[in-house]
Amino acid sequence: MIDTEMIEKRLNIELTTTDSEFLSKLQRKHPNLNQRELRICLLIKLNYNTRDIARSVGISTRGMESIRYRMHKKIGLTKHQSLKGYLTDLATLIN
């Protein structure tokens, strides 16, 4: 299960109930995503840019781009679907 306390500490942000629900929904829909990928998905949904996400995770911007590419494939999006758009849509869907 998602360790929201760890995520809050690593990101230096306080997760709202909506954020926690989003992470739970994302984990249920895509159980193959690891903790780091879940954190990155939350940051993408919260409109953080690739450079800021890379800094918070402790990797290079290019490394972050590679992770986003792999997550895009893991989630099963087509070439023309946006990861951010998908995550935003998922956040607005009712359970």
C-alpha cells in the first residue's frame, strides 16, 4: 500500500485527501507502478515541471524524461496520449 507519510516527507508537501485518494486510485488501476513512479505521477498531476520533479527525486532532467517515457508505456498510453492529461482525467473520475 502507499506510504503517504513517506511521500509527504520526501516531497516536503502535505498531501490533501484528494491527493491520497488519487494515489490510491492510481495504484489500484496500475499496480505495476512502484513508489517512485506513484510519487512522480502525483507531481505531474500537481503541475510540477520535469526539471522540478527531477530535482525532488534526485536525478537528472534526462533521467526524469526516461522515467516518464517508461511510465507512459507501463500505463499503456498510445504515442499521442499525454501522461499529464491521463493523470488529470483519472483524478477527476468518480470511483
